[in-house]
Amino acid sequence: MTTIRTLLMATSAAVLAITPAAFAPAMAQPAQPAASFNEEALDTLPAFIDGVMAQQIASREVSGALVTVVHDGEIVLSRGYGFVDVENRIPVDGDSTLFRPGSISKMFTWVALMQLIEQGRVSLDDDVNQHIDFEIEPFDGQPITVRDLFQHTPGMSDVGGFTTGNLEELIDHAEWTRNNVPQRVMAPGVEVAYSNWGTSLAGYIVEQVSGEHFADYVENHIFAPLGMTSSTFREPLPDALAGRIALGHDLEHGRYSARSFDYYSMVMPAGSATVSGPDMARFMIAMMNDGALDGTRILSEESVALLEANSIANAPRLPGMAHGYLVYREEGPRLIGHAGAMRDFRSNMILSPETGTGIFLSIVAAPAGRPAQGELSAAITGRLFPQDPAPRWSEVAEAEQFEGRYLVNRRDHAREPHPLMHAVVEAVGPNAITITSLGQTQYFEQIDSGLFEQVTGLRAGGPFDRVEFYGEPGAWRVSFASQPFMNWQYVGPLEDEEAEGTEDGETGR
């Protein structure tokens, strides 16, 4: 890791923005479980992933997938699995088939905005109103800053209604962003609550400051310089790319049927990209090479270090946000990245700048197969970056005090919460809990006061998700290490009516 990157990360870890966690009593950090980089596993990784994917296609309603892995500036593998079009038996090609990375698109937006910051045309602490042609009212006198956009801390309600399958219903993202300003629900910079609209606003700023349409800007200043010739934000896809996209499928009575293309360009900077595996390899290599590839630089070393550096975390003892990146693991080695969820595609990008290793994966699955992305990500992470479970803690019986119903902070606050926006916490022993959220139930055992680690059965090497309860009785908050972009807040005891559900919203991230 470079000196500049190391210094920036160390500094940002010590100076976090003020959050509710900042007012909590200081708590000792539990010992970190042993973790490492298993470089030797790179040799057998292709065969290992082949086995995982064979199982997922057989049992997880996965119709197609792409896995691309890079290490030390080289592509270890870029393989396709399943079919682009099941009905016509067209196989996925790891080099040419296109996938939709969903919210991983946001990383291109943060790079674009960081380029303008490098040029001195935008500053992290600018009021966003300085760079747009409409006004966002301050909240209690506090404006949203550009830094808040990078951190997902604008203090705004979430919004929906930005996808369609009908090309005639599309609205240009700039017009949509201007006309759909979300409700302000808290002061900016206080708490992370993932914001698609906030990233769309970041892209709006890129347009206003550069004078280029967002899709043109990314092509001219990111895709073309990096040689990403099969990537675009445009919808519908350009003719040269349209025939290469993996199709979403429904599964009914054992048969797959292709679904129509979904349009996300009303929030273009937040999620409308289409990419290939080799293109994502070039992007990951460039970002882990301090912003340069094959003699072409898209960002300075300092800018890359800032994107990777910690900014704010909801929970005192769990990873939080970098600047645009999510922090997946703080050490052993540190892992950053971003995930993406669309109706048909579930994707993830995981980077280990310390080891020069990057993973991009995208799966296409029928609704019941959507957990496959998390399972595939965990399998690869556990293989390359194995860790041991933390020692269990049983000093005081705490589990029961955390029981109850919790409501996610990332939601449209103007609407009645969807059932899936609730989580249910139940004690299953003095120091163990289950949490049911987003249609799944997970089991956790206690490793410190208020801190629990996921139990994963036979899966060796982890990763082992963690949850932390913080705040005060009757007003607990709970955060997942795997979800640094939001938290869940206590709303009532278990005796109240509990909500259930099986599917997430129109975009998970």
C-alpha cells in the first residue's frame, strides 16, 4: 500500500464525523479473529468457483453469472456460467457477455466527481447548492455538502419510482433529480442512510460543472482512458452492445422465460451502467494501482486514497463508509467495495488494495435465487481471505434486552413502511439471538457486550457477519457489518404485530 494511502486511511480512522455512536460510552474493542490472505488459493480458485457455480445453477435458480478476479495487475479469471438466453441456449461468455452491476455504477460517479475536485472546480465541503440550478433547503440551517453525498449522509428520505420497463416512460436523470427532491428527515452528516437520490445528485453536479451529459462525461474521462470499450451508462444500450446483454428470466413450472430490459436511467449516476468482465478488471486494476492503468491516469494517488479512506460509521465497533466505497472488513486484510441489486442482477465488487486483489461478480437469477450473490461472495471471500470465528462471550446474559421489532432508517419516510423494512430480533439463549430481516433469518452468538457474530454452520473461513446494538434500552439501534450503509431502529416489543416478507425492493443497493 502506498504511503499516501496509508496516511490518509490512518488519519480518517481517527477523525470520524459525529454520529449517534460518537455519544455512546467508550467500549473496548474485542480482539479481532485471525485473518489472512491465502495467495496460494488463487491457483485453485477457478476450479473452486466452477464447483460453487455448478451448485448454484442446479439449486438456486441462477440462469447466468460472471466472475472476474484480478491480482497484481493481471486477470486471474473472467468466466461466464449458465446462459445469456436460456430458451435459445446461448451460453454466457466471460469475455464478451454484458452484465448490469446495479449500484456498483456509483463508483464511476464518485470517480467522476473526484476528478472535478482534483481540478479545483468542486470542494468536498461545498454546499451542493453552489453547483446546481435548483435549491435544496437547509435542515435546521445545515446545508448538504458534497462530502455528505460521498458518505451517504444527506439526511434525506429514500425514494423509489425510478425504474420502468417502458422506454416511453423514461425521464432524463437531470429532470428526474430536480423534480424528486426527497423529504429532509435529519441533519446532514449525522447518520448513514443509503441514498440513490444523493448519488444521482452527485452525477447532476458532474453535468453542471463539466458541461457534459453524464453518460458522455464517464465515457470521455473514465471508460475511454481505461480502455473499457464494452461499458456504458446509456439506456437503451447502443446497437453495438445490445446483443451481448445477459437476459433476466422468470422461472415457472421448471421453465425459464426471458424478461424485458429494465431502465434505470432516471437515476443514471446511481445505477444504470452495463459492463463486461474484462472492463471491470481494468477498472479494479486501475483503482488498486493508485488511479492509473497502462500509462493513463484517471485519478491522482491522493484522490484514490481519499476514496478508500474511512469517513463515518453508524456503529461504534463495526466498519462504516469510506468515500463512496463500503468498508467490508477493516483488517486482515482490509476489504472495500460496493454491491448492486436490480430486479434481475445481483452483483458485488470486493477490493483488497493491500494485496492487489479484486473480485467482481454478477449473477442473474429468478426471485428465489437472489441470495446466490451473497453466497457466492462469501465463498470467494472465505477462500481468499479466511478468518476464524471470534471467541464467544458469556459474562452477562444480554440477549433478551435486545428483543423487539426494528425499522430500517433507509426508507421513504412519507409512506407506510413496507413489511420488509422491519427486522425482528429474538433471544434464543442468554447470549444468542436470531434476526429476521429482508426475508431471511440468521443466527448470532455474543462475542462482547452488545456485539454478536453470525454462525454459519459448516462454512470454513468465514466471512462471519456481525451485528452491534448501541444506544439505550427502548431506543436501541442495530447495525450489520455487512450493511454499513444503513441501520435499524427499535420501534416496539415482539408482542406487537410482526411483519413478514420475502422480497426486497426495486434496488437493494
